[in-house]
Amino acid sequence: MFRSRALVVLATAAVVGLLWAGKVLFVMFFFALFLSFALQPFVTLLERIRFPRTLAVLTVIVFLSALVVFFVVNAMSQIEAFTRDLPAYEARIRVLTAKAQGVFTQLEERTRSLLPEGDRSTRSVRLESDAFDSLSKVALQVKTIVSLLLYTAAVPMLSFFMLKDREKYGGAIAKILRIKGGRAAQDFAVGVARVLSGYVLGELFVVLITACITTAGLLVLRVPYGYVLGPLAGVCVLVPYVGVIISTMPAFLISLLASNDATLPVKVLIFYAVVQFLEGNILTPFIVGGRVRLHPLAVLFAFLFWGILWGVPGAILAVPLTATIKVVSERFDRFAPWAALLGERTPDPAPPEEPEALLAGHRGA
């Protein structure tokens, strides 16, 4: 018994070490995998209007890439504008810092007046303004940007081959499941694929709708850099707990520094609160629903685990990865009790009209 438990601990440590050592490869693979799940319904739609599968996949990938290029071009132009406006923001920061120093000086004087004569050796507080310059220099390093572009370009290429050869991969997975045991192989693969495809596609729509609403609202409020802040709010939907703070703080700071309207920061906070309320109470429950029911504690642990292991990409992938582990585990009797710790059991999908087509795509393509 002790030996088997030791082997389990060693195997778990080996898996975690492998995930950490190959984090770049695994991050690209899982991004591509979830992207292929999200794009599969659009590929199927094109196949139904007699597109060959390869052409259907290529059309969807090219269209998505065009949207990404459009966003990147607009984002780069706004980042360039931010770079030009940076000296003005630095001056504004110095003004705000001076005001803050004045407030601290007044508090210090009032505190000294309350203290006895022998205890008035309170140290003054200084706010350094050089951190902003250092942060901007680190964020704009050429090496980091080039590496990010290369890794990002690999994701749609991997998704292309995953979608194109989906039938081959689906058949291989079915054979592996027949050898390893578990429930019926085809039912297992079809059920997992349909649940994850619906979940990932739903999350994609929530991200897109949130990004569009936020971008439009920022443009109406005349907040600069809306084409960067809006999509950021959409992506932050995938980051549990801290995503709201990460998406709200940049917009609040920009509205505070770039405008002389004292009410604009308040309007931005109210707008983001309304968007987050709509996303959490209407969009996500209506579009995603209860496809993958994760316990809040499991979501928090997953966010911490994958975030520590893979950084920001891990934080974004935390919920989809945990949902995948849960859906797969609960369909094996041996791992079902462990999957129950992650949340309620995911309901089995309704039997599809064409199970083989959903598993591997149309065989005639």
C-alpha cells in the first residue's frame, strides 16, 4: 500500500515537472486545442454548404487571422499614440504625486501634534515616480514581442491541422480508449468532444460580446485606447476572480490621466461594473449555462495552480483545463470520486443525429 502511494506521489511530481519544463509547448498545444473546439461548428457549417474540409478549415482560420491582424494593427497604432502621450502622462503623474506628498505631509504634521515631544521622530514618506519609466521599458522589449508573435502564429497553424485531420485523431483516440478500457469508446469521445466544444464555443462568444460592448462603451465615453482596453476586458473574462481588477484598473487610470473631466473615472467605474454584472448574470449563464459545473473552490485552486505553473497563459487556461480534466475523469468509474471534488457531474449530452460526424467530421470531405 505504501509503495503504491509513493509511486502515485512520484508520478504526480513527474507530471507537474514535465508540465513546467515544457510549458511553452503545452500552452501552445492547449490554446490550439481549445481554438479548434471553438472553430469546429463553423467548419461544419461550411461543409454543409459543400465546402471541402480542407478549404473550410482554411477559410475559417484565414478569417480569424484577418480579425486578429485588424485588432493588432489598431492596437499597435494606439500603443504608438500612448508612447507619444507618455510625457504628458508623466507630467500628470508628477502633479498627482506632488498632491499625494502634500496629503502625506499634512497627515504627518497632524500625527506629530498628537504624539508626545519625545516621539515625534516620524519618518517622511516619499513616492518614487521612476517605476513607471522602468515598467514601460521592460514591457516594450523587442525580444519579448518577437517571441510572443512567433508563439502566437504557431497556435492557428496547430489548430488548422487539428481540424483538418480531426477524423484521423478521433479514430486513434477511440482505439486507445478501447484498449485502456472505460465506457464505450465512441460514446466517451463523442460526449467529451460535444461538452467541451459547447463550453469553449460559449466562452468564446462571451469574450467577443464583452469585448465589443466594452470597446463601444469606451468609444462613447471618449476614453483613449478603446481598441486595446476593450479586447483586454473580453480576455479577462477567462481569468477568474482577478480578471475584473485587471480589466478595470487600466481603463480607470487612463481616464484619470488623459482627461480633464473629473467625472470620467467615475463613469468608467460605473460602466465596467454594469458590464461585469451583465456578463456574470446574463451572458455567461445564458450562453455557457451549466455545461461544466466547477465548484468555486476548485476554480480558485485551478487559477493558483496553473497561474503559478505557466504564468499569465496558465491563468487564462485554468478554467478550460480544469473543465477538461473534470469531464474526462468523471466518465471513468475509477476517477469519478476525484472528479466530484471539482464540482457537480456534467450532464451527458443528448445523442447527436450523426455521432460519427461530430467525432471526426464528415467522412466524405
